[in-house]
Amino acid sequence: MLGPHKQVGRRAVLTAGLAGIAGVALPGCALVPAGAPRVAPSPTATPLPGQVALGTLREALASAAGTPWPDAHAALIAWALGVTADQCVAVSLPAPTPVAATATPPAEQADPALVAALAEALGSAATAFREQSVAASSAHPLVWAAMATWALVTADQLADPIAAREPARSVLDPAEQSPDAARQAALDACAEVSWGIEVAAGAPGLSADEMARARGRLDAWAGHADALREALGPTPTPHVTPAQPWYELDRPADATAARALLARLEADALPVLGRSFAFGEASPRPPLLDALADAAADVPRWGGLVERWPGLPAS
């Protein structure tokens, strides 16, 4: 869990200057941190649309950081600036200059207009990152998919930014798998999470609202499985792998354990879905992106972490 954060102030973001990014030759990227996946530089000096969108998002976050916010929002913005700094390096942009902290007194409550503007900036970036992830020419599309998912989840957190956020971590490319295995793994993940939700929902002590939320998650995962089957087409026929160990899952003893299990189930599904996205056919990528974003947003609602690279495996 992150410690207390101070209000941060506005500074220049990229060393080369965001406004002049089109004229900067994109270098090979460094590791973010050691072992992180990398996006190959563009063959020309023209930046990719996703790179432009990331620069625009950094500008919006830096601008927001110069405005008084409640402490919880200020901490989220500071964390987001740190994440986007790693993203810049991962997609072969110059490492940005850190935004300096200031002693600006916090606001008592967030300005709804500022929240809406920042949510719009994150949503626009997510759309651009998503389009980059499914573009036929994109190198390392899972990096863009993780960034799109992160932007959507961060926008969701603006409403009530009290969840714990993941600190910096090393990330790796997922181990390669065949398209058939990728297809099967995604469907098995949907089945595993659905079964686990049913087990967790049987724990004593969950409130009526939590039970209703758990039922909603069952519906959501059934929808993801249906969308994947539709995108995959009639041949070869996908199925759920029988006799998997998740069917032996023990019922949690109380509501606290149930909430922890629900958060873990969806968090554990993220790298499985991401690996399927990276190595499966192109047709299921849109529903896999939807499942990634939905699961990553739900993890902190059960007490789990807001992830920095949802869908990418940690070292």
C-alpha cells in the first residue's frame, strides 16, 4: 500500500517537449523496470497514435497535479504520473522529467468539473491505446492493451480513490503459447473465476449488497465467455477443460476471506487473459480487452490492488 502523498505541482513533462514530439527520433527503449516488455521504435520519426495519446495524457495529468485536490485524489494523480512515466519508456518515448511536488494546501473536496476533465483524458487515452493494441502493425500489442486497461481503471478510481495501488514492479513478456492453447486458456479463466465466485458467495457474513455484486460478477463472466465463443467462431469448438484444480476450492470461512478470494480470482485471471490476447487469434482480442478492463476494475472493489500493468505477468 502506498504511504501518504503530498500535493504535486505542474512542470514540463517530457524532456524533448510534448509539443515537439513528432520531430524526435524515437530511440530503442530502456527496461521499465528490468525485464519489462518493449515496443519497437517507429521506423520513421513519426510517432504512433498511441504514443501521441500518451503524451497528451501526461500533459493532462501534469496540469491536474498543479490544481488543489483532496489528498486521496492528489495521491492517485501522483501515482498515475509515475505509471505513465514507465509507460513512456515502454513505448519508446523519452523518459519524462518528474513532476515536482509542492506544498499546495489540499482542497476539501474534488471539483466535479476537474474530475470529469481528467476522466475524459484517461478515457481518450484508453481508446487510443486500445486501437493501437488491435492494429495489425503494432509490436507488443499486449503492452498497449495493458495501458488501455490501466487508463480505464484509473478513470474509474476517480470517483472514490481509496483503493490501494500497486507500487512499481518488474514485468515480463508472457511465455509463448499456441493459438489453440490461448483460446482454451481464456475460456478456462472465465470458468475458473465463475466457479470461484459461486464458492465465495457461499461464505457466511457477506452483506446483501455484496451477494448482489457477486451475482452480477457471475453474469459478467458468463457474458465474457459468450463473447469469446462468438468471436472465436464455430471451429474448432472451444470447451472448458475438465478436472481442473479450481473445482476443489474450499469455501471461505467468513466475509473477509470471501472478499479476498473474489479479488484474487479476478486478479489471477488478468495475466491469463493477457497471454491469450498476445498469442491468440485477432478475432477475440476485442472481447478479451473488455474482460481485462472489467476484471481489473473489479479487483479493487473487493479490496485488491489497482494494478500498473494489468494483463502482464510480474517477475
